[in-house]
Amino acid sequence: MDIVRTKSASGKRKKVIFAAFFVLVLSSLIYFFVFSNNATHRVSPDMLLTSKVEQGELAVTVRGIGVLAPRDVRWLATNVSGKVERILVKAGALVQKGDLILQLSNPELQQRLEETRWEVDELQAQTKALQVSLESEALDQEARVINEKLNYERSLLTLTAQNTLLEQGINAVSAIDHEAIKIEVAQNKQRWELEIKRLAKQKENVEAQMLANSAKVNRMRKTLERVQQQVESLEVRASIDAIVQAMPMELGQQINAGTNLARLAKRDEFIAELRVPEIQIQEVLIGQTVTLETRNSRFEGIVKRIDPSVNNGSVQVDVEISGSSPQEARPELTVEGSIEIVRIPNTLFVRRPMFAKSYGDSYVYLLDENEKTANKHAVTFGKASATYIEIKEGLSLGQKVIISDVSNFEVHQQISIN
């Protein structure tokens, strides 16, 4: 026969307990996901930075970090080859214009200088000898002119005497002799005039030959001066009052003409080379005022150049220092610059919250009057500088907001500060 089995009471109770537990867990999960964002999150005040909303003139600035660089940098080079004989200064030394920095040696160049001097002396001696010779020939020609003049005057005197006798009717002179003396006078006059012309040509010849020889002497002197300058170039001297920035030479090193020997940076004249983030460079313009800071000094400058290229996400901005450089100024000294973009009169602003962006809607945590709780609050930002940001809508004068990093609790609508 069939036997009917009945379910035990204990089995039913287990199912009921399991179902109740499942419902409880499900309810907890639903509550967590639905209401967790509205739960109060506790934050220590030591972890927060706050700022009060202010009103007034807002100076919008862009910050950049860079270094001081010399305004005037020059490389010293030589126009001759040689060997480094002595190095008198090293990188970092202060030098004045004309100070000896490097001593080079070139025996062949020294020998060439001596030989050129000998050639100049020889050519000068030859020129002197030629001058004496030409002047002697000119004196001989002057003597011939005088001699022909005397011959002419003598024959003319004879002709004059004969004419006087013939006019008095004295026939002491034959007609033939009288005609012969006339011919002689004419010949002597022509010889005298010819010798005068020869003397003039002789003087022109002396002048021309002396001019030609003087040109040779001058050319040789220029050659001597050039060689002398090359020898002087073996002594490398500072061209300006400066700091020696680089000295790449070593003793005994052989160098060629045109090699850069040392780099000089003019003292007390610097520019600041700032690196500005690419996203902020569009607001930077030439002529804007810049406040520069080192660890010890603050001074002013003006934007003079903006590099057209981008390097590692930043753009170089060259700033000309207004007035004198600070006392601690030196090449590669780290400097921070704040470039003033614009000044906004009578506006609301607050210290810039972390990750806040200009011209956009965002939110901040607004503190209550007791500063014990803070609630998420919508806000519209305007122009932003490195330190402050303009408030277009959402906040009023005197309210306090959290400006430190809120990423750890941004999922909460409200936080408790204690």
C-alpha cells in the first residue's frame, strides 16, 4: 500500500529565512546605489584649502618658468691656425675688454712675418736707390738745358753785335758769316727748347716711376700689416666686458682658422626666457608687462619675442628686463614670470580652484556660514589667471569655497567638515 510523507516544519522555516535574507540584501544594495550620493561624507579640515569670494580689479596673468640668459653673447674665433699654448681663463671667469684669454702658437706664421719685414725693407731700399738715380738723371738734364741756353745766348750776342756794325755801315762782317750766325742762333734756340721739353719729360718719368714703386712698397706694407694682424690673432683677447660662458679648448689642441674658441656673455645685461604652456600662449602679446621673480628679487620686464614653434607643450617667450638686472643675476638663473594679460575692473573673483578652467560651467563646494558643511554648487567661470579666476554666475561676495582637490569626494553632494 502507498505511504504518504509530510514535509517537515523545519524545512519550511529555512526557506522563509533564506527569502527574508535575500530581500534584506537586495534592499541594502538598492539603498546604497540610490541614496549614497546624498549621504554626508566626513572630511578633515586639514585636508582642505578654502578661499573667499572677493570683488575688485582682477589682473589676469599667465605664468611661466624659465631662466635668465645673456642679452649679448659672442663667440671668440681666430682667423689663423695654431696650437693652444696657454689657457689663461676658464668658464665662469669675469674678463674685461682686451684681457688675454688664450695664447696660440704658429712658428710658420712667425717666420712669415720676419720674411715679410725683410721684403719691405728691401723694397724700401730699392725705392730709395731708384729715387737717387732718377734725381741724378734729372740734374744732368737740367745741366744740358743750362748749357744749351748759354750757347743760344752766346750766338744771339754775336748776332746782335754784327747787326749793330752793319747798321753803322761798317763792313767788318761778311754776308756769309752774318747768315751763318743767324742759322746758329736759330739752331741753339731750338736745342735749348728741346732740352727744356726733355727736362719736363724727365721730371714726369721720375714722378711716374716713384709712384709705381711707392705702390709696390704700400702693397708690401699692407701684406706686412695683414701678417702682423695674424700674428696678433694668436693672442685671443676678450672683445667685451663679459663672463666666460664656455671654454672648450684644451692645452696642445690644434685648431684651424675660424674655430670658435670661447663664448662670452655680456655682464649685467640679461633677458628672461620663459616657458609658457601652449594652451595659454594665445593670450600673450608682444609689449605686455611681466613681473619676474627670483628667490631674492622681484623686477619688471616687457615681452619682446614669442617663439613661433612649440617645444614639449610649451612656447618660449623672451622678456626684456626693464631697468637694471638684480644683483644675483647670472646665466641660467631660474626665474618665474607673471605676464599681465588684462585688468578687469570691479568683478567677482576667487582663488583658482584646482582643475578649474576659464569660460565654462562647473561646480564648487560652497561652505555654509558655520563652515561645518559644504554643498556642491553650480558656478560659471570667466577669465582665469594663474592664481585667480573670474566668477560670472553662481557665487556672491564673501562666500567661501573649497579650492583644493575634491576628487576624493566629488561623488557626494554634501560633505561634513570635522
